[in-house]
Amino acid sequence: MPNANEDTPTALSQVQRRAVSELLRVSPVADDLARRFQEAGFSLALVGGSVRDALLGRLGNDLDFTTDARPEDVLKIVRPWADAVWEVGIAFGTVGCQKEARVGDVDQSYQIEVTTYRSEAYDRTSRKPEVSYGDSIDEDLVRRDFTVNAMAVALPEKEFIDPYGGLEDLAARVLRTPGTPEASFSDDPLRMMRAARFAAQLDFEVAPEVVTAMKEMSGRIEIVSAERVRDELNKLLLSSHPRKGLGLLVDTGLAEHVLPELPALRLESDEHHRHKDVYEHSLTVLDQAIDLEEDGPDLVLRLAALLHDIGKPRTRRFEKDGRVSFHHHEVVGAKMTKKRMTALKYSNEMIKDVSRLVELHLRFHGYGTGEWTDSAVRRYVRDAGPMLSRLHKLTRSDCTTRNKRKAGALSRAYDGLEDRIAQLQEQEELDAIRPDLDGNQIQEILGIGPGPAIGQAYKFLLELRLENGPMEHDQAVAALKAWWATQS
């Protein structure tokens, strides 16, 4: 590792000390693996994000290595040593494995990836990189996305390799490319999104020449598969500073190609928030939703917060009194959310959850100061289903007014709604609202077999339950018979 001296800036001294501490922590596992590669006639180095995170003092138990050994040789070396081995990435030169080890007094589980020195590039029409293997670590590092990810530590001797000034850029908290950004983004256009993601994750600034290249080459992102774009977007959204990364996607034009509904919001004004456009409002809602998270980052909530108003551009109307309205933008927005998330290959379950939140995010505004009946509260809970907790957070986050009196009134109103929901849940088990009679009982009472009539009767009883709350058995039977008499 490089030694700090009197001429070394304080920031560099700090990152070097952190790196030594972090590398000493993982040395028992890393050095053991490196010796096995040496004995087989190959070299091994900790590389990329692992070195970056070690320098930042945040190295976890996911370790990335690079080697001159070809994948088949890597498999021969790690199979006798690792507790589990997988070959999912072997077509791209990567072998994964898991190693359980005792470090100090603690049992640790390490997730390890070993990748052969390589270069990869796209042609103008390909959606998959073409991989070729190399024989030198410098050749491998120049193909890395950013200088802060183009550092390595040769093992077991702990020789620090930094041919492109990554250490200085790390201390300066800036993202640059090892070669020209144009060459880097041509090799893999997804790196433009990675720039935004790392800015959001690490709270780094992106070098001006990198931003310029992102603007000029943003259209190249369209050759990257939807799955890779989605995964990068997820990492950005789950980061500590997603607003920073999203702003970079919009400002460089990348969002026009991967999430065009987001920059479209900049063109609109919101009748409730005249001091800010819908784009800025949406980013503020995202920030406020993050503040309400209780158990770590919630991708469903964050997506819903970001997308909740995307229906506004399509529903904008100029009223006679001079106001601007966005009637039913929540319904239109839910459909647009489904379409965009489907294009990005999200799971059906996640698409359903996020679009449901978008569809319901305005429902509370009909509550007023508590005018809803118990029936309306039950329907609110029924319609939200398992999304109720997230809907609470989204609705509260959607208040971005600077008017403290208005914000306070909205907050108190929602407090009141939550209190009523809690009371009804305690009385009626709202989380599992269902009719007072089940399908078998309906068949027995009506004397009929399975068929459409049972579903209709079930729906009738469910509406009755929502409207009136729980009923005694005899009351439910009488209501069912009375309804059935009208159906013949």
C-alpha cells in the first residue's frame, strides 16, 4: 500500500489508513486464496469496488478479485477451497463462490467473485458485450468504468496498483473515466447510468468531461437490455442520495431514453404547488418518503413516490377560471406506471404494487376533516390491501406545501384517518375483510351448487360487510335470502 508522508494531503492519508485497516480484516481469506493462485502459477488481486470500499472504510464481505487465470483454471483452484461455487457469470469470465471463515473471534461468510482479466465492448447493434480475455492487469483496469473502480491490490504481497489516479479522485470525491469517457461509454453505454448511480450512492461529483460525454452519447443507452437498465435504476433508487442521481439522468438526457415520464414532469405546473413544477415536487415526495422508511430502503415505496404524478402531463387541462387541472391523473398515471415498469421487465408483483399505490395516492384528499363514513374507511383499507402501510407513507409524503397551516391541517387529518383505521381494525379485523358467510355456507343456504350465482352472492355480502360492518349470522342469512329472492 502507498505510504502517507508529510506532503500527502490529509484526505489521502485518511483513505490510506482506512484501507490498511479494512484489508487487514479480510486478509485471512484473501491471502489464503491468493496463495492457492500463486501455487498454481497465477496472480490474484483485489480489484474495483472492493478496493474503493476499502479506501472508504466500508468494505463488506462481498469481495471482487481479478486474475490472469482463465475461468476453467479458476474453477480448478476454488472448488477444493470454497464451500459453494457457481458458474452463472462464467460466460463473461466470472466465477462466484462462497467461503465460510473465522476471522478473529467471529465466523464470517464471504461472497467472492473472481474474474479473468478482460475487455468488453458493444457494437452498434448488440445488446450484449463481447468478452475477450487479457494477460495484464493494466489492460484490465483501463477497461473499468471509473478511476475509483480501476484500482487493485496485488495479493498476498499487498502491492497497490493505481495507474489512473483513482486514489486522488477518491479523495476528491469525483468520478472520472480511466481513458476518455467517449471510449468508456462506447465500450458499455450502461456506464453512463452507473455514473449517475455512483453519484447517488457515494455522493460524488461527476467530472465535467464525463457529463458532457453522457449528454452527447445518451442515445447509446438504447442498445442496453431493459434488464440491465432496470437493475441500475434500482441501485440508484435504493442509494443514499437518489435525487442526485435522478437529476443527473434528467440533465444529461439519459432519462429521455430509460424513464421519459420523469423529464416530462418538468414541463408542467401543479395547481396545488405553484411554487414548484411537478418534477421538483416528485423528487421532494421521494425525499420525504425515504424519511418515513422504517426498515431500510423500500423500492416499491420509492418507485411509487417518484412516479405518483406521471399522469399529469397527459391530463392537463386549462380551466375557464385560469386554473390548471389534472383530473383523474392518478388513474392515467397507474396505467402509465404499468406500461413503463413492464417495458423495464419488473416483476408482475412489483408492477401491481407500485401502480396500485399510484392509483390510490389521491384517495385521502376526499377525507376532508373526517367526513368519511366507516364504510368509506373500510373500502380505503380494502382497496389498499397489503399496501396500506406504504399508502400511509406515500400520502403523507405527497404534502409538499410551504404553507405551514395547510400542511399541519393535512397532517392532523391523516392522523385522524389512521386513528379511525386502527379503531376499526381492532373491532373488525379490517386486514381480512370478507363476507359474514363463506362460499360453502352460501351454497347450503341457497340450496345451489357451485357456479356464477355463488360469486354474485359473495360479492353482495362483501359489499354489505363493507357498508355496515360485521353482521350476526342470522342477519347475514336473512340478508342473503332477501337478495336471492330478487334474483329470480
